[in-house]
Amino acid sequence: MNKRVSLTVLLCVTLGVTGSHLAWVERDNGHLLLVDAREVDVLGQAENQWVRLRRSCAGVAQLSPHDAGFQQAQAVIQAYSPPHSQSARLAGVWTTGDWTLAEVEFTQLLPAVVLLHSTGTRAEVIPGAVWSGYTLPWKAAPYIRRYLGAQATGVPARLLDCFEPQSEAFR
């Protein structure tokens, strides 16, 4: 067989095998790559990598349970919608300026990411800026960042960019 025919056959076989294992599917929230019937959020993975490469977390602090801001965020979230919110356990808390972002797990509620804004010494949950539930099959971080950014005007982009899910619920 001559080289031109061999290359043509190889290309056709490669495209055929690839086409039988891969496909793009459209869902309500975007496109997914179907790999042997498994949905993969390739666009979310790419967006997540892009954010990690370009972000600057200077000025954004990840708080520990010993920090007053962490404890204040936990108290505000626990009091937000009792009785179920009283079981709130914070998996991660990030803050910059007057803004705080908290990743929360509950005993009986779905996991959540909550945006809080402080005025003076008082912090409040931004009512529309609460993500609750799972994101699968989409990557959690890009999906939640976009949602919260659209729900709260004035939230610093660097705060959203520095959010990295800590709990298993969003991995």
C-alpha cells in the first residue's frame, strides 16, 4: 500500500474510533463532553485552570476556625434560617474588605456557598447570593463563581477567583 493510502486509512480509522468514544452533548446548563457515556465538563475544567493561572489572591485571606471573622460568619449563617441552619459547619472561609465567602455543610440541608457583606461590625447574608446544592456533572468552582458573581453587585472578582471548594460535596 502506498503512503498516501495508508495515511488516509489511518486518519479515517482514528476519526472513527475517536467518534465512537467521544461526543458533545448539550444540557440545560451548557455543553459536556461524553466519553464512553460518562459526562465530563471540559469547559469547566479549562475555566478553572484559567482562573488558577491568572488570579491574584493578594488581599484575600482564607480564615481558620480560630479567626473572629470565621466565627462571625458561622454565627450569621447558623442564625440565617433556623432550625436546620444551626447545624452549619464551615468548610472554608475567604474574606477581602467587607466581603466574606463561606463554604458550608449542614446535617440535613444541601451544601452551600454563602456570600456575606459587612457594614461596620455587622455581617449579613446576601439573600440572592447563596448557592445551595450539587453541581455534578459540572465542575463546582467555575459554576458557583459565575452564579455568585451574577447575584451580588460589587463583590470583588478576586474573592470569587480565590474560592476553591474544600468539602467533598463540591469535588
